[in-house]
Amino acid sequence: MMSDNTLRLGVPKGSLQDATIKLFAKAGWNIRLHHRNYFPDIDDKEISCSLARAQEMAMYVEQGTFDVGLTGKDWIMEYDSDVVVVDDLIYSKVSNRPARWVLCVNGNSPYKRPEDLEGKTIATELTGFTKKYFESIGVNVDVSFSWGTTEAKVVEGLCDAIVEITETGTTIKANGLRIIAELMQTNTQLIANRKAWEDPFKRKKIEQINMLLQGALRAEKLVGMKMNLPKAALDAAQAIMPAQTSPTIAELKDEAWVSAEIVVDESVVRDIIPQLKQLGAEAIIEYPLNKVI
């Protein structure tokens, strides 16, 4: 029997698996998979790991099979799961932005809005949510379950429309489909079993995991920069350095110079380095970050 001082963690199997394991590694936990085994190793004696499909994760967490798990907001809503949503974790297999469940039709079809689909057939993996959506707008449709290659079904005329998830829309366009409505935005969420959340040890461990996962996600868009600056140019340099907080300034042996260190969005580095060079900055170093707490 598992100790009460062991947190049972559910890791999503499938498309989110690699991104999740990579995120945990940046946060400080190394998860090692075994071939054809649903119980990975993790380098923390207070945590046990299991793999489960994201679609089933909320059910396992609600039932107490797992104390905590990661799954999409969409699957929590699909099954109306009674769990504690600890926090949003904006990451995915493609990009660090929310994915969208969209209503799509064949590019040459006459349908332009959801109301045009009265009496038609919709194929989707997200059947429960889709039924509730059409009920909420007063449109009668036949919603059928589709597992995989959903885009092909509307192209082949097996249904009139599909509800499918997309991050970029590239696959939808490539299949000659047209989006006529966005039904929901979704992202990964860290969820906890209600009983586990009330347990002091488990709640503290879950909050620790959340803090470090959030720090790892925050760091993905940021870099550290360090440089030597003429003291006379410090005010001008500070005006162009969009630091998370005030820059760290240290005196150097040469009193005419200072060392400056900042954390900035990676996207602005290409613009500020030339400006800093013009102000006389030297030995400019850019370095990656694992976590920003």
C-alpha cells in the first residue's frame, strides 16, 4: 500500500507527453520512461508517476487514482469533472499558446455560421461539449464520436461539419476546410483531487510543483544578459533595458565602469544589443534561464 507521504502524479500520455516531461525537467524533476510501461521513474522519493491519456486524466484525478495530474481544460469541461484546478499551464506540443476547438466545414460548402447546420451531422472527439454548445444556441444537430482523422470525414462527405482542435490552423487549411466558429479556447491545467488538496503534505507538494512548473514556463520566453558599462552611460542604458525589475548593478575595480545584469524578453535582445554597444557596453553576454520565480 502506498504511503500517505507519496504524491501520485498523472502524466498525460500522447501528444502532450514529451512537452510535459521536458517541462518537468526544466522545473527540476527528471521523469524517465520505460518501454511499454505506464509507470515512469521520477527522481523524487515523495512522488510516484503514472501515464494516462489526457482525455481520461480528470476522471482518474476526480476518483482519487491520482492526487494530481495534467490535462486540458477541454477534457475537464467535456466530462464536467469535480476537481481542483490548481493553475493554468500554457504549453502544448507545438506552441506556448492556447489551442482552439473550432467548428469546420468543407471549403466549398454553403454553411457560414453554426445556425446553418440545423439538422446536420457533426463529427468530433469532444461530443459532450459539442452537444451542449449547439443546445445553448438552439440548433438541433446529430453529434457523432470520431476517433482520429476527423478532418477526412467532412472531406469525404461522411459528415457535414467537424469540431476539431487546432493551434495554428495549418492542418485544417491543408485539408481544404473552413472555420466558421470558435467554440472554446483550451490549455493544459494542473488539477488536484479534492481530498488530496485538503491533505497538508500533498497540498504543499502540489504547490511546490506548480510554482516550479510556472517558473520554468516563465523562463522559456526570457533570457539573462550581463555586460560591462561605462558609468557615465548607465542612465541612458537603463532607459533602454526592459528588465523584469531594476537591473542589478555592481561596481568594478575601474571606477569608471559598472557591471549590469538584467532579465529580459528574448524577443527584444536583437534590438537592445546594438543600442547598448552604441552606449559603449562591452563583454555583453546572453544566457538561457531554466526558471524565473
